Amino acid sequence: MSGGIDSTVSAMLLLEQGYEVVGVTFRTYDSIKESCIAKEKGCCSIESIMEAKHNAEKMGFEHYIVDFRDTFRRCVISNFIDEYMSGRTPNPCVLCNSHIKWGELVRVADEHHCDYIATGHYARIIERDGHVYLGAAADTHKDQTYFLWMLTEEQLRRTIFPLGDLTKDQVREIARQHGYEKLATKRESQEICFVPDDDYRAFLRANVPNYDERVHAGEYVNAQGKVLGQHEGFVNYTIGQRKGLGIALGQRAFVTHIDAATNRVTLGTYDDLYATELRFKGYGLRVIGDGTPISAKVRYRSQAVEVKKIDESRLEFATPVWGITPGQSVVLYQDNLVIGGGIII
């Protein structure tokens, strides 16, 4: 339970369906220690933890606060820092879901003799041919399967997604009907939970030893290697970025490549960001044997594009895809079911 509307409504629905519910909220970071900014916010802040506890007590079931800060720093924050310092753009929610929200939560569920894990994610559990798959949510605008692709079949068999068949508007209406008007109108945060004010640059500066020695001005270049100007350090940029470049070239420029080793950032046009293939690591493919085409997403908000060819480390698209970004996930779908994924390299 995060203290937000999705996990709270999930608990309401489970109670109505006759489940015995135990609430758990994670303490995953210390905002003062991690960011040097004395501000608590986000899904794991003290405020949200207390709100989750209050909601659980109001609904009449036990609630526990579990301290995962050490594990979170080792698994999620360290990876976040390492990826950015290597010139890539990580997606910490993917690791958090697999290693913390499911990896650690299974142990907690066993300690409390719980058969299932339930969360407020917008996704579905689909059984087919004796296997369990992660299925896209009914609300296509809220579908969160992109962040959950690392979950194993064993983890999915112990998972319930109460909101999978609902739209966000329906969830808000359920909250209102149960007297949670403030929660129903609360604005959602799209920020990374452990990064204050969504400023990852300030977070890196506060948490990377010898930051100023490792991050300093470097060269903007074009695809041919011609120097175009100076940038403020490679970690300040991500693939596809257009704003905040601090350089005028007479036409719109986009970041097309980042080389951490040379501290060079390549600029190009919008069309330069289209590609038909990518390389990735770490995936498990479970193809559905009905001949349904395989498609893939390279960003949370992007459309899935049909895959032409795939092997253990390389994927080729049937049509060009824009903004393929190292560090992000590529998630594979077949008939709206997640059949695998990987980290783009």
C-alpha cells in the first residue's frame, strides 16, 4: 500500500470479494540521507506511509511497515547511479518491481501466511495453455505491464491485480463511493520516488563521489565527429532530448548518442533517431504457439511495433522506431500478453 488511490481501492475490492487482507508499506529510501534535501514526498515518503496505515486501519485490517532501505539502495539506487554514470538512462521502476515489490514481498507474504500478493498496478493475470502470463490492462492509457516484464511465472501465479479490468475513472468513482473524496481528486505523481523534485542531476551530484571530477564540460559533435560546441557533462542528457541543450545550430537538434568514456554527446535531427534494430540483454522469451505476431515497446508511452526478427541479444523491427534509448526496457508482447523483455544496450 502506497497511500495512494490505486492501492487503497485495490484493498477495498479485495475485502468486498471476501479476501483476508494484510497491508504492507515499504520504507525504501531516506530522502534526507539520499538526496541531502529535507523533504519527504512520493510513494514511499513518511507522509504516504502514514496515510497507508490510516487507510488500512479505517478499513479494519492489519498494516505493517517494512524497512527495505538497504536492499533498495543496493538493487535500485546503485543501478540508477551506475547507469547514468555510464551514459545510459535507467528505468528504476522495473528493477524495483521485480527485486523489491515482488522479490522481497514474497518473503513478507510467507511470514504473514498470505497466499497472494496484490498491488494497485494496472495489469492482468492471464492463464493460457497451462501457463500464466502478464496481460495488458483494460485501461490502455494506464497499462503498466511495461514496468512489470521482469516478473516470473512463479511470481505471477501468486499475484492479484484488482484494477486490471477497470479504468482510472472507475477507480476514482469507487473511491468516492466509499467516502474517499480527497483521494479520488488527488493528483498523481509521475516522478521517480527517491528523486526530489524529479531532478536526477541534483540527486547524482549529491550521491556520486567525486562528481565534479567525473562530470564536466565536454564536446557536442555531429554524426561525422565534427565538434559543434560545448556541453555541461554527459549525465545531463538523454537520448531524444531537445530542450536545455544550450546550443544554437540554426535548426532543431536532438541528442542521438551519448559516449560516457569520451564525454561526447552526439547531436542530430529528429529523423536521425529512427532505427530498425536494437541490442539488449537479459530476457526470457515464452512465445505463444498460435502464430500471433510479436510486437515490442521501447518506452512506456510508445506504441508496440511489430518485430521482424529476434535472437538472444538482437531485435529487428518491421518498421523504424523512434528514440531507442540504452538503459530503458524493450518489452515483447504477443496477443497483448507479455512474453519477454530485456534492457537495451
